[in-house]
Amino acid sequence: MSLIFTVFALVFLTELISWIGKTVLLEFAWDLYSRLFMNTSYARQRQLKAELLTAKKELLHTSAQDQFAKWAKLRRSVDKGLAELEKLNGELASSKTAFSLKFNTLVWVLTTGLSFFVGWWYRKAAVFYLPPGWLGPLAWWMAFPFAPKGSVSVGVWQMACRRVIKVGERTVKNILVPSEPIAVPETNSKSS
């Protein structure tokens, strides 16, 4: 793939992730990951919750004074179940935190880190060359910082791609979500 399309695809990916939102992607990825690899933990959590609800319901219907032995046994069972559920919830929360850290690192590497790397690696390469004399004395700015004179550098191309994508985003948003019409005050002009 040529440099021009690689940089555009990288900028587009970065902006797409920005539009969707990292938290939305994180929740989607966590849901997918947990369904594939942590299904047994979540099944155990659901089972514990169901057992606790049943035991609590039975505990509420048992008199502590009339049936103390049964009530005490149910109470110990509920307390043990709550402790196990809290431990399982803690394990699931810590695994979600670890997944979140890894996911955010991956997103940063694939967007910002890769963008920095491509900009650094191709800092002296021309993305494309401008026709001679096209921008006159401002042509050096397009090659900023290290690209050959008369060319467009990777950094400038990244800025241009990002700007065009953002303008396109705004245009699509304005088309899809029209703004409310502005009320124009009527003027009372009477002609005689």
C-alpha cells in the first residue's frame, strides 16, 4: 500500500475510533471477551445470585423465634453465599480493569503510537510532489520539517487528512441532524 493511502487509512481509523468513542468500543470488546473466555465465571455469578435470592426468600418466611435452628442455618448459608458472591464480583471487576488497561493500550498503539511512528519513520520521505511553482514561496511549508523541497511531508499530509475527515464528519452530522430553524422576527412595515 502506498504511503499516501497508509497515512489516510491511519488517520481515518483514529478519527473513527474518536467518533465511536473509546468507552463504547471498550464495553463492546469487554462484552465479547467475557462471553468467549469468562462465560463460566458469569454463569457462576448468575447461579450464586439465584441461590441467594431463593435463600433470602426462604429466610424471610422463616421465623427466627419459632424455627431458630432452620433460621440460623439459612442465615449462615446466605452469609456464605454473599461472601462468595463478593469475592467473585471482585475477581470479575479486577479482570475487567486489567482488560481495560490492555485494550486502551492497544487502541493507543494502533492510533496515536502508530501515527507517531509513521511520521517519524517517513519524516524524510515525500508523500507526493507538487507541480513546480504551484504555491510559490509557501511550497517549503508543505515539505516541513524534513521532506524534499516541492513535496508534501507525512506530517502535513496527516494534518490535511485529519482536517478533511473532520469537515466531512461535520457535513454528515449537519445533513443527518438538521439544526432548528432560527425564528426571524417579523417587521411591521405599513405602506400607505
